[in-house]
Amino acid sequence: MMPPDVEEEISNFEGSRLGNKFDGVLSGSPGRILREVVPMVVDPAVIQVSWPEDVSKVRDNFPLEMAEIQGAVVAGDINDDGKIELVTSDVHGNVAAWNAEGKEIWETHVKSLIPQGPVIGDVDGDGHTDIVVPTISGNIYVLSGKDGKHVRPYPYRANGRIMNQALLVDMSKRGEKKKGLTIVTTSFDGYLYLIDGPTSCADVVDIGETSYSMVLADNVDGGDDLDLIVTTMNGNVFCFSTPSPHHVLKSWRSAYQGRNNVASRFNREGIYVLPSHRNFRDEEGKNFWIEFEIVDAYRHPSGTQAPYNVTVTLLVPGNFQGERSIKQNQMYDKPGKYRMKLPTVSVRTTGTVIIEMVDSHGLYFSDEFSLTFHMYYYKLLKWLVILPMFGMFVVLVILRPQEAVPLPSFSRNTDL
């Protein structure tokens, strides 16, 4: 039985799959980081992970020793070399990066307890990956993913402790060409902070409440702008609209984006369905097409992380008698726009299309949208009534007598 504070991250750490074997990365008190190559045997009901003794193998240089680790271990390409590294942070303020062999790449001390795991992205817009670390002292540090050095002009200091994971989002306005990302977080001083990445200049919103949860970003009201969702300890949920246009890869719908992905996806790596194909609509006929784009635009020294394993799944509810999950799978060797055909279902129902992508390192990305099937078939009934009547009228007009014929008279006073 694992301790309650232990977190598990399933990631293909070395960038190669070994059949049904995965690399398990564990973190927890007192800070031991253990990595083994084992088949994944997880029982979610009891939060227990079994490591078969005849298969499990402790990797060289593991476990790694640090102080107590409260945040999740981050697995991602932080130095743009095309490989996956580990980033760990502990309560003593140590931030360390490790390679696949368990060797330390760099270590930095930020002089404060780190309650949450870091997030990664190109904060200052220089084309290199940075690491954002919030601390309980109120300082927000930005570290270079290459060597761990402080990125100036950071750290930024808030007026209260920061207990949540930072959000990285592109807040550029429509038509504006702006580099870098915006750091969005809340502090225990009751303010929502929006910190410009390249300059560290901040806009603040007084919400008057404290928050432990991460600020999320998505299009909530169905418009074309990006919204920020903030939840507080008082049980309130705030939604703030922004002047930035919405894009699927800008959205951050959960803290770990599905499978512990803590990297900004916009202009970096991801997959999304094009807006013209994700609009809510009703599909008829036998098949329909979806068009999507694979984005992989940040690893310039090492190239792209192809191949990309793309799976498109159509989920239908229980009133359909066939397969509830219809899948199509395809491998792609480069980023770009592609199309895939899916079959429609033969009943009047709703459905959800989920598109998933796994790159060569096992990093997972996804997008989804909803649609309906044969929902408005009854609109054809009016034509079934009108068209026969209209056809008869046309026939009568065409076949009417060409010469005038007097109408018959039924008068009794007729001249013989």
C-alpha cells in the first residue's frame, strides 16, 4: 500500500516502448524517487501499485534522494534536446533536473518551500524552454531548462503565499504578434495575478479570497475569447473573460491536462480539430470527415518527435445497438493537417469524437467535440407532403387544354 501523498506519473521516460511495459515514476515523502521498468498493475479502488518481483528491476542510480516532495514530478523535454528529463522540487527549496540514467543535470535552490510541481513553457519568448516554480514565500521563479539559472527579471514577488500550480497561457490580443507567455496564479493576498512573461509586469484582479487550486483556461461561454476560471476557499467560482482569442491549444482544462502534461501546448506540441470541423452539427449519411492538425514546433535543435500515433474515437450512448466505441488509428511521420473518415451511426442520437495523439516519447495529447446524428430527420416530412401536391399542380398546369372550351350549360330553356 502506497502512502496517500505518493503520486504516480506514467511516462515513457526513455522515449521507447517495451511492449506492454511502462516506466513508473513515483514521488512522495520522505522524497525517494524510484524508477522501475514493470508491467503496469494498478488497482484504483485501493490506490495500490503492485510490482511483480520476478519482473521489476530497479534502474541504475535510482532511487534518488531529496527532501520531502509535495508536488508531482514533471517529465518533459526541458532543454530542447529531444529527450525526456525529470524535474523535482522539495520543501527545502531545491529544484533538480535528472536525465534518463538518473544523473543530475543541474540543481537550483530557491530558498522557499515549494508546495506544487513546476510547469514548463517558453515564458520569455526566446525560443527555449523555461520552468516556472511558485513558492510559499510568494516568489515566482523562472528557471532556464538548459542549466537551471534564474531568468531575469524574475523572481516576481506577490504579497502572499502561493499554494497552487501556475498557469502558462498566451494572452496576446487578436492580431497582435507577441512572444512569450503570461503566468496566471492566485495568492493568499486575495489577488489574481497575470504576469507578462518577457517583462514580469503584472495586472492584478482583486477577488478578495484565497485559493489553493490552479487557475484554468478555456472557452466557457461559447464565444471566441479565452476565459479564466478561478475557484476559491469560500466556495465561489469566478469566470473572467479576456481579450485574447480562444484556441484549443491555449486551453488548460485540468491541472495535469489528462495525463500529467504540465507543458504549455500552444506553439509547442499538441493536436486539435480544426474549427470548421469541431462546430456542433448534425451528421447524416454513411460517413463524415474530421480534419485535424498535429503541432510540434519547439524542438528546433533536435527536430520533431515523430512518429505520431493518432487515434480517433467516436463514443455513442446506450440507445445505439452496435459498438459504443468506434476507433480509427493512423501513424503520421510529420506535423501538419490531416483528414480522417469516421462512420455515422444509424440511429437518432448524440456522440462525442475524441482525438488522441501519442508521440515517440509517449507524451499524450487530446482534443474532443460533440455532435448529433440524424437528429433533424423530421424536417424531411414536410417535403414528403408538399412535393407530391406540388407535382400534381405542375402536371395539371402542363396538361390543361390549349384551346378555350365553353363551359357546359345546364339551363332547361334551350333552343332546339
